[in-house]
Amino acid sequence: MISGIRGTLLSKLPGILHVDVGGIFIRVLTSQHSVDNAPDPGTEVTLTTHLQVREDDLTLFGFVGQDELQCFQLLIGVSGIGPRVALGMLSASRPDDIYQAIAAEDATYLSRMPGIGKKTANRIIFDLRGKLPEPTEDEVSSTGPVSRRSDDMDALEALQALGYSAAEGRDALSRIDSSEGETVEERVFNALRILAPSS
């Protein structure tokens, strides 16, 4: 099985990376997070991949980071979660936030992701809560209230509506000092101050 590819990035499209590997042009389906964090076209890119083999089709899924691949493979192991839905989840949230929601049995957070209803969210929690990777020390120390993840999703959606990429929005939100009383509006305002500082 193909576990990774390295080559020249030809183009970046929503959910798709095209890579030239030794003269063979490969179409890789991915999350929007990986698209946003991939290098500029014309430069070298390395992706960790998952090959889906069906009777009449070979589909390659790839990610800039190993953490996304690991989360993707866990998600598609859940009954009713196909690769497209898993990619939608990874485009909406980072792996560590998905893991935290599963560990906290936060079905509300998961059900707000594209293609995920309350029933599917509960199935994800039931199937994966005992299979989660051990959190790193940084993740443990940075884990905040479950509600903060929901607030950040609202704030991220607002920033994307203003024209910022998901990666830009997540980076700005992660740089805001934690404050339990902050509203979504305040987090958006503080993120905008980081994204577009006054001259």
C-alpha cells in the first residue's frame, strides 16, 4: 500500500492536491486544512497517504501531517463514516479537537460538523473513545472547557465568511489568550486584530 508520496506540487484546489511524482501526475483528496498548509505550487511536497482500493477505482487520500492521517483512518473505521465525511470533519476541526470532543463525549460539537448528525456523533464517541491516541503534554496543558471549542468553531466560521482561510483563522484563534468569559464576538474581534493589525 502507498503510505506516502513526495513530489512537486502542481496545484491546490478545494480538497484536492495535484502532485507530480517522477512524471506521473497524482490527484490526492485531502482536507482543506492540508490544502491551506501545503507549500506553494512548484515546490516539493510530502504527504502521508491512505489508498482506498475498490473493484473499479483507486482513490488516494493524503495529508500534510501524520496526525490528520491517523484521525482520518480512525474515523473511516466507524460504521457510516466514509472518506468524504471524514475529510469534511478534518476540514472543520483539528484532530486534537475531535479527540477532545470524543473523550468528553461532546456529541453536540461533533454533530455540528458537515455530514454528522446526533446519531452519527454518538456512534463515533461509542466506537472511538477507547481507541484515541495518547495526548501530548502540550495538548494536555492546553485543553480548555469543551464549550471553548464550540465558541472557536463559531468564530472560525465568522472569520472564513470575512475571507480568511481556515488555517489563518485557526492560527489567529490559537494565539488569543484564554479567557473564560470571552464571547464569540470578542474572539472574532481579537482574531481580526492579529490578522489585520493597524499600521
